[in-house]
Amino acid sequence: MTTSLIGARVPRKEDYRFLTGAGQYTDDVAFAGQTHAAFVRSPHAHAVLKSVKTERARKSPGVIAVYTGADLAASKVGGLPCGWLITDVKGQPMKEPPYPPLAQGKVRHVGERVAVVIAETQAQARDAAELVEVDYQALPAVVSAAKAKNGPALHELAPDNTCYVWALGDKSAVDAAFAKAAHVTKLDFVNNRLVPNAIEPRAANASYSRADDSYTLYVASQNPHVERLLMTAFVLGLPESKVRVIAPDVGGGFGSKIYLYAEDVVVTWASRQLGRPVKWTSDRSEAFVSDAHGRDHVTAAELALDKDGKFLAMRVRTTANLGAYLSTFASCIPTILYATLLAGQYKTPAIYCEVTAVFTNTTPVDAYRGAGRPEATYVVERLVETAAREMKLDPVELRRRNFISEFPYQTPVALCYDTGNYEATLGAVLKLADVAGFKDRREQSLRRVNSP
């Protein structure tokens, strides 16, 4: 890392177009014969769908069609796939329950799609969606990762709500190092769930060409290639050559627009059923319960040190909440993209991480703002900071004693670092942050908090 780049001006070329209103987002795209979709979403976290009555909605002004999960099942539309297979500690594949684009039989989180209404205008579609009558039989729900194993089962495939138990590192070496440690720091904490909130809500607009039996999907996506691959191969059973996915201007995403979402599948499928383009644009409220969330870890972490503050070993056990279904990359975020970063910039000879991934009656969780890496950094730096306080050492000095200084460096959690200059980076950060002033302000704050 070159510190000279910090704070440097980065020229941009696209701003003029955006500032003058010349950008084109998915919602700006309008095809001839354009129709609009609105989704009926579950108000329950867990419920049996006893019936879904669509007659009143179908008779509403401007309505062209109303579809439910039964309609997609009859057309042999597949479920949304997870794009990353995880093998558990026993060598078994993770449990991947079906993820229908429109609910079939049960709903498993607030906001799950129950039906879709397609009308001539967006207002007509939304008005008609309120006329769909759904008879729900509410069931007990579990929303906490810590309580998932003993909570009501979401899927028959996973009666204890566990998707996988996965581990990385040498457990025996870690146990041995802890046994001889002069000091052990222990922390229990929650890395709370986060909701993405991009400037542009998600949107999808699909059209079907009967002339050559092809589809075009405009979508607010960070990865249109993944979108096309998963939708054609796993859900709709189409050749990739028959589907064109276009991502125009995208107003932010932070990871939440990388995935294949059910709404994209439904409008693409419906465009062929109707022979007309179908557009859906999320509003802010439904985005909060339908966009993939981030984080949601419950973690117990330990750091073993010798009498001089040298790191000996780290032990981390995390329960990761995956939500009600597996989103596209959900399985790899708390495993491959998390545990492999637990070495941080420190020479820790032995690390063992065990991750239990669970299903709960919440919105699916996937990559968001760093995808596993911030969660790992949070674990490491909380441990280091706490250990320094407990051993009455300067946190800066403790970090310096344990920096990796020789490269290449093979970490005990799979990754090999080719280069790095953590001393220089720390120096730059200290200079920018005015650490002396920060320490004074922190001490003053602590005194105020602790004063009677």
C-alpha cells in the first residue's frame, strides 16, 4: 500500500452525465407494450399457505394476469440455486432446501413473495395486489441465530435448522497452544444484521421475443453474467444464448445486487406467458424485507498470548444466520471469505475456526460491504484491543510486536500473503487519526461514563 494515495483526488469521467440527468437506470427502460408487476408479500415470518385467492385481483382495472407459486410449479420453473457448495466437518454436503421464486405451501420470512400481479400501470398492479386474499396459518418462528437449533424447523431437510458445520485450521495445535498460554482473552459478541439501502432500489424489466424465442432482461445488477448463468441453467432451463441480461446504470449496490433474485426470474418467465414486457421496481419498504441482508453473526472468540504479548493461537466459534433460504453466495460468506481472513496482519501460529450456519425466519443473508472480511477483521481487532487492555499494554505496541514482517507468509488459515508493510500503514493511520488526541478524548469519555 502506498500512503501517498491517501486523500488524493481521483478524477471521474461519468459525473457530468449523471449530474445532468442523462443516466439510464433499469426503471428508465420502457418497451412497447410495457406492463408492470407488483408482488404480494407475506406479513408473517412463518406460516402455512392455506389458500391464495386471486379472483378479485384478476377483475381489478388494468390487470392482465395474476400468478402464484402453483403456476410456476406447473411450468416447471425451478428454485433459486446457491452458487457455492460447502462441505461440512463430516465430509457431507451442506443442506440446500428448495427456494421457490413464489412461495409454495409455506412462507418462511416476512416479505417472501406469495403472488405477483401484472397490470397496465404500476398503480393498477399495486392496487390489485391488495385484493389477493391469502389465508395464512401462522406458525411459531425463530429469528435469532443463537436460538435456531432449538427453534421450530423451517425445512424438512434441516430439522435442527442447521445448514452446515464447517471448520478451518488445526484444532489440536490450537488446543495445545492455549494450554501453555500465559494469558487468554475471551470475547462473546454479536455482529448485528445489516440491511442494504442503495440509492436505487432493485428493478427488473424483461421482454420476450417470439420471433427467435429469446429474452432480454434489464436489471439493476452488479453481475449480469452470474444472473444469466444461474437463471438459465438452474431455474428456467434455457440456453444462455437465448437470454440477454443487461445492467445499465446502477445506483449503488454494495454487494446486494450481485445475486439472482426471485423477482428477476418471475418477470422473465411472465414476459413469455404474456408476450409482453414486464417491469418491476421495488419500493423502499419492500426492499428492506426482500434485498439480501448482511452479517448476523454470534461469535465466541479467544486469543492466547505468551507473557510478552506474542500471539500463540486463536480460537473462533461463530454461528452465522443465513436467513430462511440460501441466497446466491450465502454459504461462502461466513466460511471461505471469513475464516481465511482471521490471521489479519498478525503472526498467529495456530488458528481454528468453526462455523455453524443456520436457517431462521428472516430475510436471506449474503454478501454486503466486504462480505466476510469485515466480520473477520472485527473479530481479530476486538481481540487484540481487549488483550492489550487486559495485559496493560499499549494496543499500538501489541500490534507492532505481532505484525507479519517477512514475506511470503503462509497463514494457518489457507491464505499465503505475498507482500505487505503493516508498520508503514499503521504509521500513516496514526498520523491521520491523531491518536494522542483520540486517546485523550477516549479517556475523558470513559471517566464520564464511569463517574457516579
